Amino acid sequence: MKAKEKDWEQFLDYFKGYLKILKTNPELFSIKKPPFFRELPLKKFPFVIIYEIFQNEVIIYSVFHTSRNPKKSRKLNKIAIAIEIVIAILFLIFATLKTKKHKL
């Protein structure tokens, strides 16, 4: 296995752990951007999950790389955008499978 593939797998495992925390304790993290956006920072990787709680559901709006300037997001290269899309899709698949078994 190549080093980058191993790093990617470590990130996904780590990310899934944070999704479990978010699912079981969505109110654990305070509202950072009023009126309702919450932020869950990943400690080991430079990402933050931006989400809200709406009618007992957790809605994730972004998995954002913290070294990026949000005002310059339109200038991201195509590879970075593709990675963010893949992360969002993986989350949706994971969340859909989990919510079918358990509601928040």
C-alpha cells in the first residue's frame, strides 16, 4: 500500500469516528456562526465540520480545510474540489446507512 493511500484510509477512519461523536452528541459543540451553525474541528487533521441541528437531524454543510481562506474558495484547484466532493459523498453514504438503523 502506498503512503498516500494509507494516509487517506487513516483520515477516513478518523473522520468516521468524528461522525459517530457528531451523531451521538450533536449538541456537544457550540454555535460558532449564529444563528445555528456549529463547528466540529478534527484535532489530528486540519479540517472542520460545519453543521446544524434541525428537527433532530444533523445537517452537514461543509467539511472545510482550515488552511483555506473561505473568501478565496472559488480559486481552489479542481483536485481539491474533487476531494471535498468525495468526502461529502462518503459522509452522505455513511450517514444514510446509519440513519436507516437509528434516528437521532
